[in-house]
Amino acid sequence: MAHETILVLDFGSQYTQLIARRIREAGVYSEIVPYSLSWEEIKERHPKGIVLSGGPQSVFESDSPHPDPELYEFSGPLLGICYGMQLLTHHFGGVVAPSSCREYGRAPLQKMLKTPLLDGLPREIEVWMSHADRIEQVPEQFEVIAQSDSAPAAMQHSTKTIYGLQFHPEVVHTPLGKDILSNFLFPICGCQGDWSMESFVEETTKQIASQLGEDKAICGLSGGVDSTVAALLVHRAIGDRLTCIFVDNGLLRKNEFSSVLDTVREELNLNVVGVDAQQRFLDRLQGVEDPELKRRIIGEEFIRVFEEEATRLGEIDYLVQGTLYPDVIESIPVRGPSAVIKTHHNVGGLPENMSLDLVEPLRELFKDEVRRVAREMDVPEDLVHRQPFPGPGLAVRILGEVTQERLDTLREADEIVEQEIKAADLYASIWQSFAVLLPVRSVGVMGDGRTYENVIAIRAVHSLDGMTADWVQLPDELLRTVSNRIVNQVQGVNRVVYDITSKPPSTIEWE
Ligand code: XMP
């Protein structure tokens, strides 16, 4: 079923995904496309309205991104945000000027006119600004609808539904931003709001059923919410013609293999094969210290195990993957290609020579939408809120060689971190919290004796997407309890340290 769609043209802002998410939260399907998409391709998507995102560049730069000029003839509603407003101003003949300093942070605005975009909002509102260039004068056909201390902050075309906002309605620091976006979506674009997780489940199930017919599918489970929800949707469509495979690579957290298997089998009724491949992974990792080599070995071995299990199952036609929308949004060359810092082998990486067709039921969803679908499908809350866990698991949290003994040590320490974070009711609000086993030993004293043992580092970060992160200021008492418990209860550890670096310059994982 085709949904009402709002297109977000991406000019490279860090907030582009947030714009699309806010629109979807309001119940309208929104898609992000590169700013360079041709007018023909834009029209094919039948947008009810188009948003021009912000972006890091200045309209004055010779290589600044500009959309297909036919866009400005669009007869439907257009909303330019930040750089998007500057583009509109520049195109329609207003004056954009470089500011002497960046305007960044909260700013008060005065509403100047009665306007559908700001309908229902008070005369003065607080907004979030983040821009260098400013609008000196709006184009002739436009009128200023809100003003900040320093410049026009919002404008509208006098005869068409074209609007510009110098501030960011999509961020939480613009408290009434949601109302502004709703005004754009409903009265201005005329949307009805036909995007809900309930209808998503229903439509997706039907669509998978008709795509797969009588065919069989296979799905690699990782214990996380994405692969579980992808499997559940396919299971709802084709029942036990879907087989899930959950590989114990020996690098999972304590009791994770058995507890995930129990949940997916008994509570979610999925048809799952659990494969104990611990020794195979451990053998191949013997003597390996280089993080990228660890990743490559684990990725390769996973594919081998997966292929062997699939062969055992006989003829299979489809591979189910939990790919999410942020992975499929076309990357745009606004900032240039980013360097590979770490290769990420996700569990379920496609075994290429199996020639399976892909089913990716979550391709259109953001992570928070996957969580909503999970609730809709009665996935236990524990699993819905599970923190992300890297495919190579504890191997990238044991610095240096991975051995059975070091795995056991890290598992014990990691379990204590998890228990205490959960007991303090912080687990769901933290992006990731875990223990890391360092490749050094330190001197300590226990009783009357000298010890020379392992060091555990604790890492806890807040993040929105894993791309950037900040360390969490965990309460002193919590850190004290975790430290005491680890040195008292985990054999071979006599020191605990807390990692207080953000990403960048560090990364979340230590390897
Ligand atoms: P970094 O360490 O790059 O991590 O800051 C960002 C996010 O990615 C996860 N991560 C991985 N996930 N395979 C994965 O599936 C990997 O090799 C891998 N390395 C890091 C990490 O846990 C964090 O959420």
C-alpha cells in the first residue's frame, strides 16, 4: 500500500534523520533522499510535501549543494530548514549574508504574523539555532513570520505554500517544534496520518506472504531486537517455513545463548536451531591479537557455520535480514566519503555464494520504530530494550588474545556491571554499558599478600546512533559497588578503572 509521503531532501545536516523521525512520529511516512535527486525521480514518489534539510555548507561556496531547479516550481508545500531556508532565500532573490559569528543554541522568537505554520503557538517561542550564514532580507514574494533578535527566523511565500525556518523544529531544544511540524503536515500538506506500527505489521506480513508464497526462508538471530522482529514478521507470514539459526560463537555474554534461545522458542514460538560452535571460533582465534583480523575471522567463521546449517535444512530460497533504514539511506557526497575506522561484520552477513534472495522487512524503519513494532508483537520488554552488542562480541572487549580463561574472567565482570546498572534502573537509558579486559597486569595487595593480576575497564556511554558518544557520569556509589564486587568476586582481577573518553576521539568498543 502506498502511504502519504513527505520527502526530506538531505543537504548533509546532522539532523536530517531526526526530521524524518519526527514526521513519522506524527503518523506520516517520511523518506530521506539525496539533495541531488532529479525532479523526475522526486515526482515519481508523489510527495505530499517536501522538506529541504539543513546542511554544513554555505550557499556562497562554489561547490555548495543545490537541488534540481525544477523543485522550486513544485506546486505542493515546501519547507526549508536552516540551510534549506537559505537556499530558498538565495533562489528567490533575497539576501543571505555570512555572519560574523555562528548563532548556536537557544534563542527567543517573536511571531510577526498570523500564519498556518505557527498556528496555535504563543507570540514568543523558544527555538534552537545552529547556523553561520543569516538571512538579511527575505525575497520580495515572501513575508517574515517570525523574527529573532538578530534576523528573520521564519518566512512564508505570499501566494504559495513555501516556508522557511532558520531554526531547527526537529530537535528537542525547540520545545514546540513538534507543533510546527504538525502544522506543516496536516493543515498545510493535507496529510491524514496513515503511518502506524499496527498497520505496518499488517501490511508487511501480507506483503511477505505474497512475496514468498510457498518458499522457505532462513534467518540468523543475534539476540538483538532487529533480527528478532524481522524473524517474527516473516514467521507471521509463512510460519515454520522460516527456520532461524542462532550461533553460539563462544563470544556471547554470560548465559546469553540459553536465555535468548528460551525466549525466542518459548515466548515467541520461533522455529530456532541453536548451534554450539564455541570451540571452532576459539580455535581459529588462537594467537590472534589484531582487532581487524579477529573481526575477519569471526565474520568468515560465522558464514561457514551458517552455510553448513542451511545445507542441512535442504532447499532454502530466502535469507531474512534485520537491515534498518539508516543502513539503506543513500549516502550523499556532501561531506565526502568517511574513512573506515572499523569493519563491522553484522551477524547475518550475507553468505554470497548461497544465492539466496533477501527479505528485509525493516528496511523502512528507524530503531525506535522497530522497538514499537516489537511491542506491537508482544516481544518481552527485556529484549526490546537490549543494548546493542557487537557481532564479534567479547572478542573486541578482550584486548589481545582471546582465550577460554580470559573469556570466563570478562564474562563474570561483565555480568556484575549489567546487574548493577539494571539494579540502579539505568540500563534502558544508557546506549551501552559493559566491561573490558585489558592486556596488562597490575600490582595490588589483598590480605597481607601482593597480587599481580588483571585490570578491568568499565565503559558506559550515551549515544543516539553509535556514531558519536559521550561517557556517562555514573553515580559514585554505583561505581564503588561495581568495583568492589568485581575485585572480590572475579578471580584474577585486582583493579577496576572507568573509561572517561567520548567518541570521538575514542570509539565505543576498545578494539
Ligand atoms: P565503535 O566501537 O566503532 O562502535 O565506536 C560503534 C557501535 O558499533 C558496535 N560495533 C560493532 N557492531 N560488529 C558489529 O556488529 C562490529 O565489528 C562492531 N564494532 C563495533 C559497537 O558496539 C557500537 O554500538
